[in-house]
Amino acid sequence: MSLAPLSSPSVPSNVGSSSELRAATLAKDQQKMEGAAAIALLETAGQTAGPKPIGSAGHHINVSV
């Protein structure tokens, strides 16, 4: 027994309609803005300085060899 399709599958000929193109462009722009925000956040996170030490504990270490 063999199976054959009743009709060939229809493929939409108008793949790049204006609404689909606009949605893709908006999604791409949104991803670019989110990526730029993430990079800016990472750059500022690496620039924070740690707290300064209080007193002189650990500044001078006496080592005898």
C-alpha cells in the first residue's frame, strides 16, 4: 500500500510581506539596544573600586630569608 498526498503542500509565495519585514526589523533593533545595554552594564561593573583598607594592617610584611 502506498500513500500519496492529495495535493502538493502550498508554500506562501509572499514570504517577505511588509508586516513581517517590519516586525523583523523591530526585533533586530530591540536586540541591538538590549545588547548595548548589557555591554554598558558589564563595563561599569568592572570599573567599581573596592573599599580602601583602614589602618596599616597588612601594608608591611617582615620576611626573613
